[in-house]
Amino acid sequence: MNIMEEKLSRGKKLAVEKLPMMRSRLVTEGHSVEKVDLTEERHSVESEDSGRKGKKENSEHGKSQELPYERFLRFGAENLTEAELLAIIIRTGTREKSALQLAEQVLSLARYPKEGLLGLYEVTLDELQSIRGIGEVKAVKLKCLTELSMRMSAARAAEGINFTSSGQVAAYFMEKLRHRETECVILVCLDAKGQMICERRISEGSVNMSLISPREIFLAALEKRAVNIILVHNHPSGDPNPSRADKELTHHVRESGEQMGIPLLDHIVIGDNRYASFKEADWFREA
């Protein structure tokens, strides 16, 4: 190592050691400091340094391998594996593992039958942080990535749905709702052409359907300028047959919709791979 490289290495080490001291000084002076994982920062700086050294050594032996970021620039995102794409998001590894190896370990957390990126939606923050090298910051980034992926997929799927078909609407919401352990009530707002304007959660948790106000539903519908609406909610028990409270709410919402000129087209109850539709079963008369 020449004198210049030795100075750079010493400077890097000092920077890492001063991180906690710098944070403490800023807090003492009364400045607002973003909460970050210092352990993760330390690993990031160390791994970047070791990564450069490793790459230099490989180059000297004529065995330099392209990193995922470089492969992205050369070949485009469509030619990268899921692990390589995740490695770019993770950015840095540890002394023991590269970012690509961490990405492969993250993907291994996905549980059958959902594997790969799709399976990461069910992986928790704690499970991600159980991997050495994945701190809070990286875990949050990965969860945001999976949520964005789900929303983009849902937006594309919604474009091809015929919202006058109860079966298609049920299929669209089935995977979102059928495994939930608590009830969730969703309002679907439609435009004049029957396309979805938005979906909004009206209630979530231990839902008492009789306490949900039609006023709340129609305030949201008016805000989005909905022409028609659909209600969708799940039964964690897996049985989609509507309860008495389900029917009472449907009756009140349908009456209010007729008065306001925003008809309730259907109320769909999602069970375990099954659904019940008020429109298909002609329950609107009973509701």
C-alpha cells in the first residue's frame, strides 16, 4: 500500500469511529437529526471500502466481475435477475457478504407458495433485520419496494376489469383480503364508464358493520366524484355468507345511494377462496 492509499484508509477508519460522536454533538446542539441505524452505516462504509479493495485485487488478476449496478447500465433492468435488482436497492454488503449475497438471502425468506419478490410482501421487518447486514433503513426500503410492486400490479390489473362482473371484482380483491386476520371494508368508486377511480379503506380491524356510517361512505364517494360504488369486505373465518349486520349496512347504503344518485352496484364478501355477491344472490331485496 502506498502513502496515499494508507492516508485514505486511515481517514475512512476515523470517519467510521466518529459517527456516534457526530450524532451526539448534533443532538446536544439542538439540531433535528434523522434516526438511522448506526450499525448499518458502519457496515456500509466498511463494505464499500472492502468492495473497492476486492475489485482492485480481482482486476490485478484479470478476474474482475461486473457488479449488478454495472450490469444494469450495460444491459438494462430487464436482463437482471431478481437478486441483482434487489442488490442495487440494498447497495452495500458486509465484510463477509456482498450486496448480491444479501439479496439472495433476503429472497430466501419468501414462503411457499409465493416465492421471489412476490413472497417478500409477507416478510416482516423483523425477519428482514434478522439478516446480518440488513438494518432498519434497508428493511424499510425493501418493504416499500414490495408495496410499490403490489400497487403497480393492482393498477395494471384494474385496467382490464369489468366492474359490472361480480366474479372479476371478487378475483381482483381475493388475494388482498382472503388471508387477512381482521376484517377490512373497502369502498370502490367507479366513473361513468364503469372504470375504477379509486379504492378506499373505510374500516379495518375488529369491524362492527352496524357502526359503519353510510355518511362516511358517501363523503368519500362525493370527494372522488364517483358515479357508482361497490362495497367489498372480508370474513376472516373464511365463510363469505353475509351476516345480519352486513345486510343492514347494505340496505342503508343502497337507500342512501338511490337518494344521492350514486347507486350501490354490489356488496361482495370475500371468504377463503370463495365470495358472496349481494347482486348475484339477489340479496338486495332482503337487505
